Amino acid sequence: MFCLPENEHFERDYGSIIMSVRTGMRPGKGDRDLGYNFFKITQLKENFRQKLNTFVGSLGSAISDGKKISFADNDISYVLQLQHDRIKEKGLNLEMEIYDRDTNTNATVGSEWKDEHYESYVCNEQLGIKRKFTRDGKKVYADNKKSVLYTTITDVTTGIHPDDETISCPNCGSVSTIARIQGGCPYCGTVYKMDDLFPKVTAYYSLEDVGIAGNEHKASMRLFITITGIVFALIPVIANFPDYFALLTGQSDDIELIFTPFLLLPIGLLAGYFFYSIFLAVRLISVGSRQSSGKWGTIGSRAKFEQRMRQYSPEFSFEYFTSKAISLIKTAVYAPNEQELLFYRGGAMDPWFKDIIDLNYGGALGVVGIKEENGTVTITTDAFFDVLHAAGDKIKSKRSTFRAVFQRRTDIPIDMGFSMTKIQCPTCGGSFNAVQNKLCPHCGNAYDIESQDWVLVSIERE
């Protein structure tokens, strides 16, 4: 699975100043070395946009109904299935709708990076996410959040086809090489073009939006201005009620009193617009502060990680590490028994984790410490999440920080196309799901996952 930029919402909402402080680099060779460019904004291609829209449209049904997710990589598909199973295990039903808040705009590209074979684009789009959980027909929890959905969409680098790399058949799920599957899947016979296999969505998360999309402001602004105008018009009436009462009952002929509210009405409308602008500014600061609460300590994590890791290989990018870390955490949390997972090396997790029914990455991953010993690097992180926790008869929404520790060998370059859910045994060549099997089901040999990718050593609540 590919990855998401560290603190993407910081880039979007607070600008490049924070980015410059965080990276400690100016745009130039330092960014190109690691295959990441903060400053170049690329328009999303039409075929990318079509597949992304289809993915978003099928995301709700994948979680709520267990249906197949369109144009997603294997790791996303597997985690979504685990989440669906967890919701059903809790006796819950989910109705989920993702709707477009501004039909006049499409997803935009915020950043991009690439390696020898793949190029990835991080897109953001202002969407609404509506959810309702019920049990036995009774509502247990509901929300409707104005959000920004961040998705990473990955394509094969132009002119370079990694023909010998493995890929899962979109039809039957069997593993084959890219070159072979284009001539016909050896298991189901389906023939694919490269455009059928790529681009695909390789990561996603959502954050509460600090901005306003499209025409959302119009209704609230009209209401705000109208109420303020009416209040201003009523002030002289209330302040001089006896005089107005006398005029209405014929005891006074001071006609000028009638015109005073009408003179104050336009002043009230202008004041309403001014107050509405203040309201928007306060909302921006409030939501932004709430989103970034506790996360400022993650600034500098990218530089800390890459300055240490690129001495081993430039493929150790923070983007890939972030995405893999979030994927491993989600899988371990949603899995019925994390002890059976090939990539999990820790003890029994806190039972609290097994009551989580939604785990949304909060847009920040902080590197607490890096240690290298005997050819293995250990990374201690603080990962921020928005959590839905279903314990007993209640569902609670909370923001949580998890202290997660990861390990990986430093002498093996990263393979960006590696998938936890579909691998081939190096001993016998058989394909199997590395998430579900610690031993190759064909030859019985153990699979050394640590020589291929990151493993999760421990995870605890902060």
C-alpha cells in the first residue's frame, strides 16, 4: 500500500510555512532525492477522476454491507472487510452515505511522489459523510460531518511496466505477474489492460473540514443577515415602545417613527454580514485548533525519519512508512485475533481495541524515537486517530493517540508494490494471504515478513 503525506491537513490549512519548518528543506534536490514534491500541483487526469469517484461511491457499501470496493488495492479491501465484520459482530447495522458538497468542483491534487515503477497523487475533496448505526431497529449513534476526504491514487510510471511484479486479479483475487495477467489470468481467464489494473486507490482518510464548500454558506449567511437586520429594525421599536404603541392606537401622529426601523434595517444587514464574517473566522480557528490539538509535536517527524533512514536507502520514505503503519494498526485492531497475524510480533492487545468499529487516521504520525541494532531499525511512533468505540449499548466518538512500535531490516530496499494480503512464498512460489497465514499453506515454511516490510511490535493507548 502507498502512503499519505504527514499532516496533510496542516499543509492545506496552514500553508507552506509549517511545511518548511517541518522539513528543514527548501524545494530542490533534497525533495527530489526522496521522490516527494510539496510545491508542484498537478491536475487529476480524467481516468483518475472517474476511478476515484467510483471508489468513493462504493466506500459506504463496502463498510456497511460488505460489498466489493471498486479500484482499491488489496490491503484497503481486506481492512474494510474486517471493519464490516466487526460492526456485524457488535450486532450493529450501518447506513452510510458519502455525498458531494460542491458539485461544481472535483478532487484536486495536493502533492505527489514516485519511485522507479509507480507514481502516487494525494487528492483532496470536500465531501459530507453521513452515518447512522442501529441495533434491532433502534438508533444508537448518528453523525453527519462536513469533511475533506484525502485519497492516494497510484499509477504505473509512464513507459515503465514492472512486468515481473505480482498483482492480485481484480476478478478472482488470485496472484499473478502483471505481464501474465495482461495475457489472461491463469486462474479465471480474465484479460486486463494496464489501464484496468492501474490507477488504483492505495490509501484514504477524512478530516473535519475547516472551510465551506460551494454554496453551503449561502443559506446560513442569509439567515444570519436577516436576523441581524430584523433585530436592528426592532431596537427603536422596543426602546420607544410607548411612543409606537401610542402611534398604533391613534394617540400620537408622529409619523417619523415609522421610518426609523426602515432606516436601521440596511445598517443591520451590513452589520449581519460583518458578524457573519467574524463567525466564519472564529469557526476556522476553532475547528483548526481542534484538529491540530496535540499534533504540533509531530512537526519535524518527517525530517527525523528521513535523515536517519536515507543513509540506508532512499526508498525509506516517510510517505510509505506512514501508510504502512496505519494499515498495520488498522488490521491489528480489526482482526479477531491479532496473535495470528504474520506481521504482528507483540503480546495480547488491550481488549479496549476490540470494541472499535471505526478507526479514522487523524492526519498526523509523530516519530518519538528511532533505534538501529543488529541490522534492524525500531521506530516508536504516536499515531492520532478519530475513533468510534462500541462498548455495551453505547457508541462514543473520541480522539485517541496510540503509541505504536514498528521494526524492519535496514539492508533490504523497500518494494513499493508489496502487499500484505497477497504474496508469493519464496520457497515454493505458491501464493497466499500473508495477513491470515504465518506459514505458507503450500509448503509449510515460515515466511520472513520482516525481511520484506515493516512489522508491528506493540500498540498501546496513550
